[in-house]
Amino acid sequence: MKCVKCRGPAVVEVSRHHAAFCRDHFVEHVLRQVQRAIEDEGMLAPDDRILVAVSGGKDSLALWDILHRLGYRPDGLHVQLGIGAYSEESAARTRAFAGERGLTLHVVSVAEEIGFGIGELARRTRRIPCSACGMTKRHLFNRFAREHGYTVVATGHNLDDEAATLLGNVLHWQLDYMARQSAVMPATEEGLVKKVKPLVRLAEREVAAYAVLQGIDYEVDECPMAAGATSHLYKEVLNRLEHVAPGTKQQFVFGFYERGRRHFPKEPVRLQACRVCGEPTPGEVCAFCRLTERARAAASGRSASSGNGR
């Protein structure tokens, strides 16, 4: 197997592009794909203040590294979830990565914010851990970015993530989610910071290969609370399709972006400031504040009401 660029020994094959690359040309390929996604989708401008959501895993650390190499000015935000040794290892790798490269890292602790970690939050509210975690992180990322003057939040969602999300939305006919699914969520309302997914043109194994070749020390273990998540099943199904027909994931996602999404127009939603935390929400109290109030109510044995704050 030879590199399509220099005919030297290849180290990574990308079947959907009918190509293989040596180390240097694979890194070049990754940077080019990310820059193309940024330009095609209008994700970033040179003067944007970018906040990268960094978990300590391969995707978010690779994204931070790539944006830095492309000449952008990305800072990182790590949310400590309070999931035992997993969270400690993730935080350690994130701090080491930032320190080695002289990058700015901010850290926010869920336990300090609400009084307990994600596991306890999910248990008290009887929510699926991934659901409670996702809601919490979205809230904290947007709030931190807004309060500290960042214009864009960049997340490490890759092609596999986007394809799995789309498959789940189609299977369950989640029309509202399908209408909103995009590599860019613009800041259409006051208080909402623009969200982007620059890795959307890269498959998960390509991001992993980039991280290994660049010597990025990332948290290898999956979150212990993600066991049994339906997204893993969707990824497995899509991987089997991709093996038989390379390019399936890319055709699915970008075909939807280009030809399918317009058939699911977004309904306009008027937002207002949550009267507890001030974050934008369609109701009086945002979903995050309602969730944390339920958790506190469960701890004290009282009934939660949407009118109480944190």
C-alpha cells in the first residue's frame, strides 16, 4: 500500500476516498479536510474567539491541536463531570496537553456548580446519564463562552457521531432534531453562542489515527456511564454498512445537509432569559435549572417545582 501523494509507504488507508497516505500526507489530509469543513460551512472567522470543548478524549484534543495548527486562536474548556477515576484521568490528560503546547485551558467542575457529579444527578432525577450529562455540558459551555466573550464553541463531533445522531433521529422521526441537525448552530438568539463541528468531514478512525501519529496522549477508555448507549449500536450498524460500501456515512450526512434538511424547516422559537440562571430558554426556567432543582428536591425529600431556583 503506497501513499497517493508521494508513493512512499502508506500508514493510513481512507477507503471512501480510495486513498492511502504516509504519515506526513495523512496529517496534511486531515488539516485540509478540517479547513474545508470550516470554509464550506462558514464555521470560523480569523478574528473569532474560539472555545474548544475538551473532554480529554481523542476527538476534542485532536480538534484543539488542529485548530491551533491551522492558525486559529483556540482556548479550551474542560468540564469535570465527577465520574471517579475516569474524570481524574481525563482532566490530567487535558491539562498535560494544554501545558505542553502553551494553550489556555479553563476548568469548570459540575460538583462545584450544582453540589454533586453527573452520576448523582442522573440517579436523583432518574435520567439516562448521557442525557443529563449532555444537557449539563451544553449549559455550562454556552454560559462560560457568553460570560467570557467567546464568539464560537467548537466541539469534537466527527462524521461517525453525526451519522449516528442522524440515524437515531430518522429512526424515531425526531423532526425537530432533524430540522436543527447541522455542523453549525448559529447564534440566532441573544445569549446563544455559535456552535460548530469542524471534524465533521473526518471519520472516527481517522481522528484516532491523527492523534496517534501526532503523539497526543488522550483518554482511551470510554465513559463508564455510556455503556449501553443506543448511539453505540447505531455506530456499529453504520460501520458494517461502511465496510461493505465505503462512503456510506459521508453520503448519508452530507446528502441530508444538501438535499434533506430543507424539507424539515425549523420552527421559530422565542427565547427569554431563564429567571433562575439567565441563560436563554423558551420557558420561564431552563431545562438545566429544572433538572438540578429536581435533584435537590429528591435529596431533601420534597417535591420539585419549576418555580424554584438553584
